[in-house]
Amino acid sequence: MSSSAGEATINPDGTTSFADDATNAGFGSDGGAGDSAGSGFEGAQGSIVKGTDPAIFLALGFVLFVIIYYVLFTRSKKKQTDQEQFFFEMDGDKFNIKLPSTVDEYYEVKDKVMKAGWEPGKKMGPPTDAAGAPSRALAQALMKRSIADIPLVTHIQKESPGMNKLYAQSMCSVKQWQSYQAAESLISGEVEEVRLEADDIEPGWSSTIWRQAMQYHNMLKNKHEMEQKNRQEAVKQKVIQEEEKKKPKLTPEQEKQQKELAAEKAAEELIKMEEREKAGKKSFSGGLKKGFLASKKK
């Protein structure tokens, strides 16, 4: 037997095993187990080396952040644009203001009276004074101009607090704010111009001309509303008359029958009313206990 042979062991089932077999089972003569462990370590090391570079994740995260920021910025910008467009469309052209034609008419009258010898600042004479006629004509033209300006002045005064509040809260567009400022500047200039012209016609008149213009404006407005109401009432009466004309005319006998029917209907209503009153009195007297309304003795 070779010395290299290991010790033999006889198993209960009659088989024979050698110690070298057990040894060779776990470890080969050529270092198989060591090679296996080495290959496992090398595989793990290879998997680490071959993994995804973290810089790629950083790059992807940056790209994703840029996309999200762009979407949110675009959405916010669109929302702001829609809001500005909403307020602009809501108000429309309310500040697209033009001065009335009475302004040009006033300067036409002024040119005429100046050619007739009128001088600015000269006190206006009494109505009977023929020399004061040019001044009075110019004063009437200026008052007419002021009355026509009243709706524009009140419009700007009414819109001013709201527009300033909207602008302070960034709730109106730049274009709309500029339109309002232009309208306000136009009306303010017109108010001052009228005051200067008033003092040229009659010194000191500038302090009262706008109050007088407001009074005349209200008088004319009430007169216009009353005339409009009267016209509407006249149209209504005309329609009623036309409807009456369209109805067929009744003969004297038919009119008599209608009157008799109306009288019978009125009599029936009167009888029903008396019956209801009797029934009410009966239920009232029968439903109360004796002495209910009498004062109780203490």
C-alpha cells in the first residue's frame, strides 16, 4: 500500500472511506477552495467598481430641478398675465377719456370776443351794459364748458381711490395704471384751465365756478330725467289707447249685460263677506269661557 494513502474507515453499510477524501472534499489538491473564495472576493470588488457613478445622479437631479423651476415659473408668469388681462378687460376703456366739444367751442367764442375788443381781467359789467356783452358771452361759454366737464370730473374722483388701491396691491396692469394716470392728468389740467379762464373773465370767479357748474349740471340732469320719464309715460298711455282701440266695440245691450254681471258679482262678494263675519263672531263667542274677559277679583 502506498504511503500516500490515507487511513481507511469501514462504514456500517460496508463501504470504505479514506480521510483524504474528506480532506479533498473541502479542499482540492490544487487549492480549489481558496480559488473559490478568491473568485468571490474579486466578483464583489468588480461589482463595486462597475456600479453607477454618483455624479450621474447629481446631474439628473439638477436637470430635474431646472425642469420643475421652469414649469413653475412659466405657470406663475401665465397666471400673472391672465390676471392683468382680466382686470384690463373688466375695466375696458373706462379711462379712454376725451374732453367735450364745448372746450373748442369756448376758445372759438374767446377768439371772437377778443377781436371785438375784450380784454382779459376786465370786470364784467351789468347785463344792461352793451360793452359787457362780450364778457357775458364768454362767461356763458365757459359755464357751458364746465357743466360738460362735470361727468368726467366726478368719474375720475370716483375711480381714484379704487385705482390707487389696486395699484398698491399690484392688482392692475401697468398699461391700465398709465391709462388712468393720463386721464387723471387730463382732467386735472382741465379743472385748472377753467379756473384760470374764470379769473380772466371775472376776477375771483375761480373759487365758485365749479360749484355753480355742479348745481347747473344737477338741475339739467333732473330736468332730463323728468322729461325722459314723461316720454315713457306718454308712450305707455299711447300703447294702452291702441290696445283699447283694437278691442271690439260693445253694443248698448252688451254693455248693459256686463254692468248687470258686475253688479251681481259685487252682491255675491258682499253676501259672502257678511257670512264670514257672522261665522267669525259665532266661533269667537262660543269658544271662550264665561267671564274670560272679565277682570279677576283679587
